[in-house]
Amino acid sequence: MMKAAIYYGKNDIRVEEKPMPVVGPTDVLVRNLRGGICGTDINIVKVGQGDMGISLGSEFGHEMVGEIVEIGSDVASEIHIGMRVGINPITAKKVGRRKSLECSGFSQYVLVEEAKLNYNLYEIDASVPAEVASLIEPMSVGRHGAFSADPKPEDRIVIMGAGPIGLLAAASLIAEGMKQVCVVDIDEWRLAKAAGLGALTVNTSTTTLEEGLAGHYGTVNVYGVEVPNVDVFIDAAGAPVLFEKIMKIVKPQARISIIAVYKTEVPISLQQVMSKEVQVRGSSGYTHEDFSKVVEHLTHFHPELSTLVTQVYKLDDIQEAFNTAIQAKGTVKVVVDLT
């Protein structure tokens, strides 16, 4: 038997005994070390419905790192017992993306079906702390969003929002050599985390977006109006008023990537998009390239990334962990210790 967190509804997570998964010929069993709490998990637990990606009575969690403890008879020999791995929840189960939020990230053991290295399992060096290694999935989300905008080393890049995805997007850009990355938020404590990664910052509770960005990057004249000289905006905030502000100050041929999950419709000036030749692109999920690059970042950038894991709770205290994550006071990434 193993312990697993089960989702039962609004602010109702219970730790129960569950049978150990049965390993098939093409499967591997992973002993979970750490599982991260995602913003999606938080929203579902706050609302308490069973039709938002996690069914009532289900194991859940999709940000995880662990060690392989059992291997099916037909699994490739490059996969071995004791290997530390991050798990891609979209490809970890035959059912695919539709049930990826129920990938058992808050269970002591995770069954990975049709296991393949660099498909659903990504080897992580044991020198990387387990808490940092658990960032592999959200950092892949952040990287995918950041690089959807095709950033160049000389670009002036602005990330809206210093939540976990915004900060991890910034970290991925900085780790890959981008020198002019700025994070915008209204929380000075979170902006200090961005600065620790090597980013510039703008606090829009103390200055306007235009003034803050112009202070870092200067301005360009667009149709007689001075606007900040920004090449790329990464929207990890999901605040309609901020997106409308971006569209008013964006310069010609700038690129905008949207990672944030918007809960309401946002008006957009297509005249602005047309006349300035602005590129607006959505970003969801990640690719093999994202996971592979993030493994490199976890290995070489882990001291900086470690500051983003702000709380660690034991599995038996997972409801308290969610309470802390929901309150979002002095938190970036809350992680659950499954050992």
C-alpha cells in the first residue's frame, strides 16, 4: 500500500492508503520525492468542482520528481533502477493530456505508462536538490511561453507577473543568455525574487508601466508618441487592465506571448495589431525541447532557482500546504515532500 492525496472538493484534500500501482511490461514505477502545487491545482481546490480537470475522489498533482524503483520487462535498458527523473504528465499516461492533472504527483508512487526516456521521463542529476528538481514541469511551461516569442539575446524582454510561471519564464530566459529581462509586478517581495535571478524589475504600485520600462530601456517615437523600447512582452499576469495597457504602449513589430490563463474576455484593438504589425501568440504546455533545456537549467542554475521554493510540507500536511498556497502570502512555489 502507499499514501496518496485525494481530492474531494472545496478545500477538502485527504491522505488515504491506496493499492500500489501494477507495473506492466512497458511501464515503470517511480517513487515520488517531491510534488509541486500548481496554480491550476489551487484554483480547482478553491472552487471544489469535479469538472475542472480533476475528478472528485481522484489522485492528483502533476509537478513531480522521483526515483525509478521498478521497471517493466519491455522497457529500454537505458532506463535503470535508481535513476532520478522528472515526469512529463502529458505523456506519462496513455490517456494523455486530458487527464494530466490526475498524474498522481501527490502520491508516494507514480506509474508511468509506456515509459521512454526523453518522452515522459527526463533524467535529472542527483546533485540537483529534489525541491528544485520538482520545478521541471512549471519551468517548462514558463520556458515554452517565453520562447514562443522567439526572443533574441539583444531583445528587451518584459515579463508581466512575478508569480511562479512568470519567474520561471524569466529564469529560463536568463539561463539561456538573455541580458535584458525585466519582470513587472506590484509585490516587492516577489520582485526581489526576480532580481535574485538576475532580472530588472518594475513595481507598478509605485510607478507607471510606461515610466518604469522607459527607465530601463529608453523610448522610441511611434506616430509622434514616445513608448518604451520593448521588443517582447510575456504575459504571465492574466490581468485584463495590464494587457490593455500593453497594447497601448507596444512598439511596431513587437511580439507578445500569452501564458496566463484569462478568466474573462479581453477587448483587443485589431487596428493596433494591424498598424503596428504586432505579433500576439498563445502558449500552452511544453515540448520535448522545453523539458530538455529545463533539465540543463536545473543542473547549472539551481542555486538561483532554489529561492523560488518557499515552503515545503510533508504529505500528511498537504491540506495545510494548499491553505498556504491559496493565501499566497510570502509564497512562490509550495512543494510537498512525499518521502
